[in-house]
Amino acid sequence: MSERAGSSEVAFWGDADDTEALQHYRTLVNTIDDGIYRLDAEGRLVSVTDAIVEITGYTREELLGEHVSVLFDDSVSIDHETDNHRANAADRSEPLERTVETAEGERIRCQVRTSVLDAGDTVQGAVGIVREIGERERSETEAAEATFRRLFENVPGNYLIVQPDDYEIVAVSDAYLDATMTQRAEIMGKTLFEIFPNNPDNPADGVENLRESLERVAKTGEADTMSVTHYPIPDRESGGGEPSEARRSSSGERNEFDGDEFEERWWNPINSPVFDATGEIDYIVHSVEDITPIVQELQADCEQELLPDPDTADPQLASDIVLRGQELLQQAKQEAYERLHESEERFRALVTTTSDVVFSTNADWSEVRSLEGSDLLADTDEDGPSWIEKHVPPEDQPRVRKTIDEAVRTKRSFELEHRVVREDGTEAWVVSRATPLLDEDGEVTRWLGAANDVTERVERERYLEDAKERLEAAAEAGAVGTWEWHIPDDQMVTTVSFAKKFGIDPDAATEGVPLEEFTSAIHDDDRERVNRKIEDAIESGDEYVAEYRVWDADDDLRWVVARGHVEYDEDGTPTVFPGALADITERKQFERRLEESNRRLEQFAYAASHDLQEPLRMITSYLQLIERRYADEFDEDGQEFIDFAVDGAERMRDMIDGLLEYSRVETRGDPFEPVDLDDVLEAVRADLQVAIEESDATITVESLPRVEGDPEQVRQVFQNVLSNAIEYSDDPPRVDVSAVQNGSEVIVSVSDEGIGIDPEDRERVFEVFQSLHERDEHSGTGIGLALCKRIVERHGGDIWLESQPGEGATFSFTLPAASGDEA
């Protein structure tokens, strides 16, 4: 406990008594997510929190009283850390990464800290905190371990790495496996004693010598060279048998290793310590050097006498081996230097392939030097501003400095994504990774790191994020939503706007809820139809389209249209049903208003045709009666007045008939069917025969295609347009009728050489009761072209005019091509 904490005279729980404080502590402990356990002086569990029970899967009763080894696969290191913590009287121990094996046999990687409980000179036990390593931490740790393991396995030397306590093998180089003709799976996880070769005459000697060497390393912290070891391996040329049989044999017969199966090998083993950041031995490297050539040379000098047994060994022979070994060692160093140079070249090639730059910094990161790669990171001057101040944008500096300061304090590697300013002043996004280099005292001397330019990736991610936000905003503004129904799990995942449209909690819907929660919000009169459409889409694989009503979160009834499709796996099983939904309430309301307007218009048209025409007939009849009875008594003016009145009544009747026909285009039209335009035009020419003969008109026609439409209404369009062409043409009229098919529509054009129309009036001619000429010039009610436009629009087409005064006019309109005729 620090002095600051000890000097406080205010209890943590205020005025609470001991019983209340104890209850508070228990509640606090069980609230913490980390697992906490307490050990007695012998290392047995005396209490555990709920988190420990949850992590391990054991009951509390199964754990209490057991040794701490029931929790960890390496309890020795836990005991060692506790002893070290007790000896150094530190407040906090260094965290250890250990594996917890659960009651079901699952292995969970955790971080463990221990603290000693003591009362004066009496040790009462220890307290441990266990934190499960998250997926990202685990993946990063495993990735780092895998990277270093691959690097180690490819080093050009015969090496093993073992744990310092139980000497279990945790890594082995490929060179060692190749030299000893063994497999990695054979030795990984075993102890060094299990694979170390024995003395055939006294099998215990080999293991005992190894144990003494390892203990010397642990005691002195220095490398230890063992005596030369005889270890035959399978003959590479003859493909000899498993070498483990020879190394484990206790027979003293030399011929077991003769012949075609095994070849002689002599080795020089060395054990070297590897220290962690605190100066403790973290691993021991066991390396072996093949010195068979030296032994064979000395054997030849000794007239083929083999090395004698250890009890009768010639000291001079061992000395000669050492001297000759020094000569070969010098030669080996030269070869190693050449291999190192080659390795360095490979390293540089690897850097340019996997990283944009490798850099080095001083201990506090004030100076940075690029060692290899691109000029992504600019170097800093020794006397200038620090690298962070000069080459990191101000917005990122606090975050970068905080991360680096924490890494400097903990002497640990780190990874960070941030922006840098290039030498040309432009900004780039990089991912920096750096590892501290420690001296023999465990102090950081420099940092070695690598950085990758991820600017393109970051910008792409930001673009996609912006696009996603814009899409979501557009979807919200347009009352659009999307869904994805995972059929096997019956989980309907939707956007927020979709969920709100059905009165579903958006948070729940974005995670996934059953489909029934959505269909239950559909109007009772529509629900069965929608469910049937969903089932049909799943069975047939056809596109799903449905319009229906749904109750939203405010209990308002909304109209929606949904479109989607079903996706299947390789076996044809439906898996996912994605789609989109749009709110069409306003469109439906407009359609209802339009229907109401059309209904009123039809009522008006009916009244006009029935109620208004009756008085007109009466007026016309009486005018005609007056004309017959009193014709002899009228002067010229009187007769003219009677003619004007009769003509006006007739024109009024024609306008009423035209208005009635205009109002019934939608409501009284016939269903669409294939219509042959050649037949239509022939019928229209017959209707206009009198006008054609009187005007001596010439009508030229190309072969016309078929269309999909209402036959009577299509005929009405042709009749009105042709009548206009004859009416407004100079004598004799010349009219040309043609049509072209463009995909799914047909464009019909009717051209004349008449008086033409001012371009400013091109839209006005299609309005009701709009006539561009005086009645004494040209007859007409002003409804004919308006009627044509309404009919064409009912067929999903458009109508337009191209004309100049005195240069004739061309009326064009589009109609849908007949089914099967699309081109």
C-alpha cells in the first residue's frame, strides 16, 4: 500500500461499521468483471469470486480446498511469481499470460496478477486476479507469437527453446529437425530430458549432465557448454529407421548404429539463457553444433581408434577436439557471416514487400531514423522539434503521445494507426508498430519499428462510411427501409426506418426478431395475402412484390410496397430473404383524391350530358320551329340571328359530348389487347372518307406495327390527329403516317404540310377548350387533342408536337408494343 493511501484517516466506506464494510467489499468484489481468488500459505484456494466460477465452469465447492494448479496449466510460474513478489515486496506483480482449462476441457487464455497477503513476518497467502484475454488481444498475441515462431523456426542454426522450470520444449528450428532427422510433432510439448541422448553404457549420465548444465544456467545466468555427445541419426541415403530407438537404447553394443540404417554424429550442446524485461530468465535456448568432422579427423589421427569410454578417456583427445573445434569455429563464423549477409538481403527484400518503411527511434521518441523502405516517415534533426511535434498533425498528437508514453513506461510493443506529414507536406495514414530494445539492465535503449501506408484503405473506409450515412439519411427521408430475413433461424434484421414503420423496437430489429412480429403489424385484411405471397416466393424463387397496409409506432395506418427475393444454398434450401420497403402512403392518398376527383368529374359529365343537353334540345327545337313558321316574316338580319342561335346550340352540344368522352377515358375504357395499327388506320380513313374526298387529301402510310391498347381509344387518337391534319392544311392536304418500334414502345408520327403552329403554343394545344383559331377560320371544340393526350397517358405513353408556322406540323405519340413484339 502506498504512503498516500496509508496516510488517509477517512475510511473507504465512510461511517459504515465492519459488518457493513465487509458486505460492501463482497458486493464490490462480485461486481468486478475480473476473476479473483485467494490462496492460503500452501497455495490452496480458500475463496473465489463468481467470475472465477463462470470462467472455469467448476462449482465453488469443487474449487475450494484445491491447489491453484487446478486452475492453470502452469501453476509453477504462478508460484514463482508469488515468491518473487514476496521477496521484492512490490505492490504489483508483472502480469502473466496463462491458460485456464475449464471443467469441459476448453482452454482459455488469461492474464494473471498476484499479490501477497502478509501480516508482519507471517505470510498468510496470496490474492490473484484473472482477466480473460479478449478476442482482439488474443488474436494479436497469437499473431505475434506465430510470427516470432516462424522467424525462429527458419533461423539457420540447430536450436530448441525450453521453459526454464519444467524444460518443456516450446519451439524448435527447422535446421535442428533436419540435422537430427526428427519431426516437430515428435518433440513439441516434451521435456528436453525426454529427447536428450543417453550414454549407452550408463543411460542416466546423459540426462544428469543435461540437468546439471541447465541448473548452472539458472544459477549463474550465463551460457553453459556441455561435453561432446554421441548421437547417431538415420542414414539419409538408405532412409534408415526411427532414431529414437537408438537414442533410447541402453545396449553397449556398437554395431546397433553400424550398417545402412544409422550414421555416426557427434554434437557439442550449449545452453543459453534468455531474459525478460525484469531480468528474469524467460526461456533457455538449447543449441547443438555438429562436430562430427572434427571427431572423425581426430579418430583418423589416432589410427581409427574410436573415442573411448568416459572412464578411460584420453584427456589429450578431448583437448585436441577443443583446439580443432576452435579452428573450425573460426571457419564457421566466416560462413555464418556470409549467411548473415545473405539473410540481411532477404530481410531488406522482405521489408520492401511487407512494409513501407522500417525505422528506429531513440528511447523517448524524440528522434526517428528511417532504416529501410520508402520515404513515408521523414527523419528528424537532433536539435529540432521532436518527431511527434514536427511530423504528426496536431489533432493526432495527444493520442500518439499517450500511446508512446505508455509504451515507454511499460517497455512494451505497441501498434497505432495515425496520420503523418510527409516530406512534401501532404498527409498520410499509417499503421505503426514498434518494439523496444533493452540493455542488460532491462532499460530501453532504442525502438525498432515498421510502418505501412494505409491512406488508401482509410480513405476508402471513410468514403464507404459517408456513403452509408448518406444512404441511411436518404432512406429515412424517403421512408425507405431494408430487411434481411435469415430463414433457418427465423431472424428478421432490418434498418431503423423499417422497424419504425412496423412499430418494432429499432434496437431489437437491428439485432434480429422473428418474422411474426412484423407480420402481426400488417392490417388484418392484408395479412393473409402477404403471408401467402411470402410462401409463394420461397417455393418458386420468383421476385416478391406486395402492397399492403401496416400499423406504425404511432398506431397510424400506412401503405407500403415491399420487394425482395429469396437466396438458396447449394442444396436448394432457402437461407436468406433480403428486400426493401417504401412508404407509399402519400401516393395512395393522392390516388384516392384522384379517384374522388374523377368520380365527381364523371358525375358532372353525366349531369352535363343529361341535364344540360335537354334544355339545349328544347332551344334548338323551338328555334327550328320559329324558323319554319315565321321564315317568310324574317328579314335578312332576323334569319342570320336564327342561324347563329341554332349553330351555337349545336356547338354547345358537341362540347358537352366531347367533355363527357374526355371524362370517361379512365372509367369507361376497355381492357388492353393487341391492336393492329394498319387495321385501325383503315377504319379511320373510312370514317373520314367524306372529308378526304372534299379536300382531295392524300394520305401516305408505311406498314404499321401492332400495339397493346384499348382498340376504340387508339382509333379515337388516330381519327382526331388525322382530322386536324386535314383541317389545318392548305389545299390539297398531304399527310404522312409512319411508325418505328423502339424496344417495348412504338412511336407513331403524323406529319402534314399545313399552316403550322407557333412553338410557344406546343403545350397549349393539348389543353381542354384551347383553340388557336377563330371559329370562322376553323371549326372545332378544343377538346380533340386534349382527349388524345389523356388516352395516350392512359396507355403509359407521351404525345408531343414539332412545328413551325407555315412549315407544317408533326404530331408524335408513343404506345406500348404488343406482347411478344418487343425488339
